[in-house]
Amino acid sequence: MQIFFGACLFFVAVVLLAYVPGKLLLLSLKRRLSPLEDVTLACFLGLIVSGLAYWLITFTRLERFYLIWPLTTAAVFLCRYGSKIKSPWRQPTLPARPYQVSTDKSRDGSGVALAAVVALGVVVLAFLPLYYTNLTRRADGTMRVRPVPDVFLHIAIANELTHTVPPQSPVFSGAPLTYHYGMDVVSAMFANATRLDTRDLMLRFVSTLFLALSMLSVFCFSRSWLGSGYFGALVVFLVFFGEDFSFIPGLLRGEKADWSVRYFTAPTVFSLFYTNPILPAVGLLFAALFCLQHYLSEHGGAWLFLSALLSVVLMEVKVFTAAQLMFSLGLAAVVYLFVFRTADLFKVAAVTAALAAPLLLALYLGNKSGAHFTMTFDPSIYLSRMMEALGTKDWLTGVVAFAGIALPIYLVGCLGLRVIGVPAILSAIFRPNPESGLRFVLALFVVIGLLVTLTCRIAPTGFYNSAWFLVQSKYGAWIFAVEVLQTLYRRAVWRGMRPEPIAGLIAVSAVALSVPATVQHFALERDPDRLFGEPLGKELQSFNRETLSVMDFLTKDAQPGDVVLPGDNLLAPILALTKCRVPVGYFAYGMVARSEYVRRESAVKQFWKDWRLGKVQQDLLREAGVRYIVLRKTSEGLPATIPVIITNVFENSEFTVFKVDPQRLSETVPKTL
């Protein structure tokens, strides 16, 4: 009953915080779309507008009045437009492009196929232990846990945003957050407006909203590009559930690890269903392309503004996706301006750059003292990993074998069925025409991501960061691949074959060649005893009643933003179940300078070493602003003498909580001459 009430409350909040503000913006810009396009674009725009309003209101420390925002927008909508709008929607009109020839009726029933794909996505969320059942209470008073660091990090950021804007790092106290947090602002915004828990929002409600909106966004763009609702629905399915050809070596070698991660190191489904900002980023990417498509066909300042706005907001959701899109757009703008004397793309690039300039400046200033990222030339890293996984590293040596054998194997295997769209992608790049600007942009997007991944290593978080560019390219490449399948379908129908069997054969073949690795990945994720292929201890799959009682105490006693120094295995519950920060935690090494991270990590280790020897190290407590020390009695133990700076404020059979007195701690600072 509680989850049902929460779902109903969240639905009302989505209408007031997402659809209504976005619809107001569309109406003010005089944009009328089909019902599905209207809802999708309005919700994305509404989340952006409401998120910005939340950021500004919280920045001024007036977050308790945020509920006035949705009520005001709803009142304005009803008073200004409620009685004037007879038909706020129109039937979809497909831009007249040489690659967008519609053979379907406007009402072709493809909505049923789309609904089935969205429903499948929701079923997967319910099926995976990472989402709907994660961090939920059992009847015996314990809590189910899928201990994925990404989950705890994003819940912690959302908790931080409920009380501090701009946010501090919840996993490295005393430092500003240098990670893009657009996705987490949405959870914080809904938490403030509905009083729903950030855990429920992040893992159940907001994740479902992002999944549905992103699927609808991909569909709206694909339907307009292909001129077919059914093939648009196929694109949606393949973007979210289509993987590579890693199942071929996986089956032949009997590999038990995740095939899509093991062989080609650039999985797409993995990230979409892993509490990662790439999920809403995919929706924003295709929404930006949808608006760009309308601008290039209809022109007008409204579509120009919307395409630029969505591209810029993408920076705060997934900066790699935004960088890849903006670079593709900028390069295409220059080519079309000088080759075809067409300024449409240049105008979009210029407006996007102007809107992005303040964010870029803030990003630069915010990261000056953060982790130092470098991009180094390393063309062999992914191919070497593939050859090692395939067992061919010893005999595929030399430049000729590397470039002539290993590289083609990697490209075909990593792209999977998308490889059939490669000729169309290359044709779009090397044979552009004045009417194919969008096609040129998307083809560049695909190729640029592939080149960056295969030639560069991005530090400090390892080569996996460069893989994001290839992952993003693979989402876009599905458009060209399905376009080829659509061409095959039309040729078969033109030759007199029955449409239904041909369409069914094409769909079944595409699914059969794309989902084996996905099914295996979901099966591994479903296994409650495995994480990243490693067995999990039973203690990591559950928070017991003693742990939860400590978290309940901190929730009541601690102020939002207080720093907690946790003992063994307490980092995850503190970040997920309270609004506290920690001195050092998940992914902190990618948010601060390496020297700062190493120094803080060493200080924490030294603190516990001294603690077990009966000494309380005060330097860390002062530097990290520690307010609480939580320890497990069986591992950290108690010091022989409790200093006056800390007080035992809570205790149960397993844990002890000490509270640090900041005034007494400051009085013990050694005086310097």
C-alpha cells in the first residue's frame, strides 16, 4: 500500500514538475506536436526548467518553499491556456528529407509495439535486484541490498542536493562536488516536493521515468528519421536491449563471465541498467537530435533554441555525451558552411556554444582543484584486451596482424549487427549533400566516438572512460543499421512478397543476433550471489537490524551534511540511508586531486591503526570535519581511554557511535609561535 501511494504521489509530481512547465514552454514558443512527441519533449523540458528552479531556490536557502513552484506553474497553465486550447496536439509531420520516406499511415498501430518495449524495460527493472527490490525492508527487520557502488554514490549525491547547493562531495568531506549531477538533481527535486525517500526515487520511481522518457525520445526521433513507427520501435528495442557479437566467442569458449564486458569492453545494455547517468543522457541526446531535425526542416528560432538548450543541459547529465555531440555538431557546421554555404548548422553550433560557455567556465573552475584527467594516445589498449580474452595475443603480433586481423575482428564483434550500417555511415560522411546535414552530424557522432575509444586512454579512472565514446556511438549507429533493414523490407515488398512475414523475419533476425549477450548479462545480474562475476558474502547482501538501528539514530541525531567516519562495512549504509558525508568513499579518487586523495586515505588508515592501539588521532577529525565516529566492536574495538573530545552517544550489541565535540576539538589544537 505504501509503495502504491508513493507511485500515485510521484505520478502527480511528474505532471506538475515535468509536463506542465515543459508544456508551458512549448506553448510560449508556439510548438505543437503529436501527443507522444508533446508529452516526451514537454517532460524533458519541464525537468530542465524545474531542476533549474530547484537549484536556484535551494541555492538561496529557500528550499522549504519549493512546492510553490509547481503550484504556480499549474495555476498559470490553467488560467492562461486552459480555456484557450482546443487542440494542443497535431498529427506528426515528417520532415521532407531524402532519407525519410514514409510508407506507413499516421496511425499504424506502432504504439502497441512501443508500449511493449517500454513494458519490457519496466519488467527488467523489476527483475534486476539492483532496482525495485534494492534497499527495501524484509519482514524480519533486515534490508535487502545489492551492493553496487554506483547506487550508493548517486543516492548520496541526491541526499546532498536536498540540503546543499552547490553540493559538497558526500564521499570526500570538505571538497566541492566536481561530478556532473544533473540526474541526481531530479531525485532531490522530487524528494523535496513529495517527501519521498531518495532511495525510492532513485531506484524505483525516477529510474522508471528516465527509462520510459528515454525510450519515447528514441522512438520519436527514429520514427521521424525512418518514416515508420514500426521500425522506430525496433530502433528503441535495439538501443536498449541490443548488444554486440560477444556471445559468439562466449559460447564457443564456454565463458562464464559477462560476455559483453569480457571481450570488447564497451557494453551498452550494461550501462543503461546500472544506475548511470547515461540512461537520461540517451533520452536527452535523441531529444536534441529531434529538435535539430525539426529546425533543419522547418527553421525558426524556437527549434534552434530547443536543440541548443537540450545539447547544453546534456553537459550536466553526461559530459562525455555532450562533448561528443558538440564536437560533431561543430565540425559539421564548419564543413557545411564552407562546402555548401549553408549556415543552419553553424547557427545551431553558435547558439549552443553561447549557452554552454557559462557551464564550461564553471566546469573548468570547479575542476581546477579536482582530479587531473589526461587523454593519452594508446591505440592498442582495447584490441590487446580482446586478443587476451580470445587467447590470440601470442600469435596476433606485428603491425600487419594487429591492423589487418585484430582491428576488423574488434570492429565487427564490438558493433555487432550495427556493422550493417557502416557503409551508410561512411557514405553520409564522404558523400554529403546540402539536404543531409543531420545525417552528416549523426554519422560524425558515430565515427568520432569510435576513433576516440580506439586511440585514447582517459585517466585517472582508467581506460574505461574512453569507452564511453564508443558506447554512445553504438546507440546512434542503430539508426543506420535499422535503416538498412528497412531498405531490405521495402525491396522485398516491392518484389511482391507479403509485408507481414518479411517484417516478422527481419525483426526476429535482428533480435536473435543482438540479444544473446544481453540475456546472459541479465541472468548474471539476477544471480543474488554474484557481482562483477565474483561471489558475494552474505553479509554484503543485507543490512541487519543493528546496522539499521545505527542509521536510524544518525537520521534523527545528525544534521544534513554532518561527517561520519565509518568503520568496517558501514560506508554503504551511511551514504544510502542518511544525509551525512564521509571523509573518503566511493569514486573519490576521480573527484579530487590524487595527492589529496592519497593523503586523506592514508590519514583514515592511520586513524584506525592508532585507534586499535588506544590512541585517538585528532588531526583527521579536524581536517575532515568529523562529527560522528561509528565502529564495529568486533573489528575496531574501543580505546583504553575515551578522550574528552568524543562522547559515546549510541550503542547496540554490534556497533558504537561516538560524537565529536567540535569546540573541545578546537581547544586541543597545538599552539604555534
